[in-house]
Amino acid sequence: MNLRVALIGCGLIGQKRLNLLPPGSVTVACDTQLERAQKIAAQSPGCIATESFEHAVSSPDVDVVMIATINSALAPVALAAIKNGKHVLVEKPAAISVAELDELETAAKKSGALVRVGYNHRFHPAALKAQEIFRSGALGEMMFVRGRYGHGGRIGYDKEWRADPKISGGGELIDQGVHLIDLAGIFLGEFTQVEGHATTYFWKMPVDDNAFLSLRTAAGQTAWLHVSCSEWKNLFSLEIYGRDAKLHWEGLGGSYGMEKLTYYKMLPQMGPPETTIWEFPRGDESWKIEMAEFFEDIKLKRTPVPGLKEAKAALTVVEKIYQSGKRKAESGS
């Protein structure tokens, strides 16, 4: 199946997508900075460059639209693509409100377009191994998840688009936080009780630089999550606790350190657990696997996972935390 792709947003992620696609499959490159679109177009024979996403999503030479824009543009561009009958791969969080995701769902049902949301962390090698062990039942009944994720920002971080709530939809919680929420949901399911707060400790910006969450399922299983852009030393840690065993995923490669997964199996006599460690020094192919899954979705006409349903689950948590903070600020408590 030779699917023709439009890339909307030609920055680092757009370039990453291009590098992983078959030569010549990108037929339209679109960016508000035309020179960036032209740079992408020059690398794909027959590709045209445009500043107009309306032109890109309505092109008869496009079957699939991949969107990597600022957060506030994700849903409007995706909606236009869906209404034009194009299949869509949109970066997380896919929208800046649950209402926008509802609109995308309605449009997708009407047009038949398939929508995958770019939660690529699900396809990291440690994540894939963790899910394999989880599905085998080796962890036993799930109890709780503990996750931490953060970076230290950079000079001028508080002046970038992510610091503008009208464009970003929020701060660290909607940025890296949605990844942890999404991953925790794989192992625990739907979170029916959302508590926590988002705050700004270090960066002089009107969005959060730290968020602390306590999420519970109807059965009482808990995810305790902390995300931060005042971490200073980049960090990723996800611990998954069952009654029979524990998994600990550390690192994402690069500045986050070598990615590895440790499996701690509780013994009948308890004491020190049986321990197995997998290390993944060659980096991850999460973006490549994610796109391959999406093309398989289209081929099989199956509902993408993660898709709009999973994106809504994560964004619902984010929205509740932000709304709770707003109410407390307005009441002065």
C-alpha cells in the first residue's frame, strides 16, 4: 500500500517522521515558516511546500496527514484533515481541551478517518517488554504505579511557546505529564478519582513547571506521578507494582540515561527478589514502530491504539487538575 503523506509541522518531529518514511511518500510539506516546509520538500521527490494547512489536508495527492504543530493547532488541523477524509497521526496531547477531542471523535465517526495519537513512549523497548510481562499475568493483581519524569529546561525556556498557556494549553503537566498518565493507564485502567496540583516553582512563566498527581481507579489502584521541568538532570522512572512482582523502567536513552527494565519477582519465602535486568543500549525505535502500527491500522481498518479514546483519558486528568487549581486560586484557598 503506497500511502501518500502530508507532513504538517516541519520542525524536529517533522524531520524525524520524514526520515522514517519510504522515499517519495511525502507529497506535501506544510509549515507556517515556509522555508522549513521547503527544506522537507527538497528531501522528498515530487513533494510540494506550502504554508496553508487547508491546502495540505485537501490535496487529492494525500491519504495520510501527520501533524506536529504547537499544541493549540493540533486539533484544528486534525479536524480539517478528518473532514477531508484523511487518516491522521497527530502528536500528543492532540488537543488542549477534552471538548476539542470530542469534536475530533464525532468527525472521525462521520468520515471514517482513523486517528492515531503520538504517544510514542508506549513503543520504547522497555515499555514493550513491560507490557509483554504484564499481559502474561506474571505481576499478579495490580496494586500501584509510581512515576517520575522531568528535564531541566534551558536558558530562555520561559519565553518559548510552551510557556504561553493560550498556545500550549498548560505547562509541564500537559507536556511530559500526559506521557506518564497514558503509561500508568495501560497497567491500571481508567482513573475515576483525580487529585493533585500543578504549580510553578522556578520558571517565571504563567504555566506549571511541576505537577504532582494521585490517581485512583474504581478498584482503588493508585498512580502516584510527578513531572518537572526543574529536574536539572533529565530523569525518567516508572515503577509498576503487582502483588507477585515489580517492574522498574528507567531511562529513555540519550540525556535520560540508558534505557533498562528490571523485573523483581517475589519469592514464596519473600526476602530479596529474583531479579532480571534488560538493557537497551541501542536506543529505541518507538517512532518507527508507531508509524508501522498506524499503516497497519489503515491496512486492516482497525481502531488505532493509542487513539482519541486514550488521548481523552490522559487529557481528562490534566483538565481536572488545571480546573481544580483555577477554582482554588479564584476562591483564595
